[in-house]
Amino acid sequence: METAYVLVNCDLGSEEGIIEDLKHIDSVKEVHGTFGAYDIITKVENKDRDKLKEVITWNIRRLAHVRSTLTLMGIPGQN
């Protein structure tokens, strides 16, 4: 299973709506609001690494009110 953690910055006040949208995306396994430099952290999993990248690029990054993201990809064998 391929895993990525996506840190999300969003427009002020839009956190709850984005969290709800993220919960309905296939491959999204966990979503948490955070304090600090990023507003939301999302755990994304898929068997196919290319599909994982596609979900991040076309589904998460394109949500309304998402300003920026930082993606941390898991390294196979280091879990």
C-alpha cells in the first residue's frame, strides 16, 4: 500500500468545509484539523502509486479554498 500525508493550507474559515470534502474522496483514510503552519493533515492510501498522485493532484489540490499543499510520500519498506 502506498501512503502519502498531505498538509493543506486553506482560506481562513474554510477548514471545516474542506475537511468534509476530503472525507468523501476515495483513498483518503484520515483527516485532521491542525494548529501551526498548516491547517489540515490528510492521510491518503492507494495500492497504485500513480493513482495516489492522481488523487492528490486532481482531487485534493483542486478543492475550492485550498491555497497550497505539501505532500510527504512514504518510502516503501520504511514503515
